[in-house]
Amino acid sequence: SSYYGGMFDAFTDSTLIFSTVLFLYLTGHINALLLALLVAPKIITFFLLTFLHKAEYKPTIFSRLSSVFFYISIPIFLLEISSLLEYTLVIIIYVLSVIHWGHLLKTRFNLKF
């Protein structure tokens, strides 16, 4: 995939995530805490990419999996299946995001761990 394709993919994922989370909040399917929890990983990733990687973005399997689990969570929130399942999905999204952030830091500073 090309650089611009990767950037466009990240942009469309982020746009869909922000609009969906806002919709879920405005319709009362999630509370303000979940709103903040679901939006924060994308904001943190944006700042890491903006200030550390400048024009070099390479999505990892972890960032892609984080998006997949977010997309899985949408019907769970809409159908209000289980709070435990909802928070479990949020935790999975955060774990995958933290691994992705670690990879971004590792590649930026040439760390070996």
C-alpha cells in the first residue's frame, strides 16, 4: 500500500470512529466516560504521529486490530447487550493501542525491547 493510501485509511477510520462515538453519546447509548475512553486512543495516536513521526505513518497490526474491535463494539453498544462486554472491548482497544504506541516510540527512537 502507498503512503497516501495508509494515511487515507487512518483518516477514514478516525472519522468513522469519532462520528460513531458522538452518535452513540448523543442518542444515549454510551455515557460521557465511555465517550472519553473511546475517543482518547485516537487523539493520543494523532499526537504521537504529529509530534514524533511527522510525515511517516506506518500502521501496525495492533492499530488495525484496535479499529476492528472498535467496529465490533458498535453493535454491542447499540444493542446494550452487556456492560461487562462493553468495558471488556474498551480494555482490549486500549491494550492494542498501547502496544501500537510502544511500537511508534520504539521505531522513532530506535529502541530495542
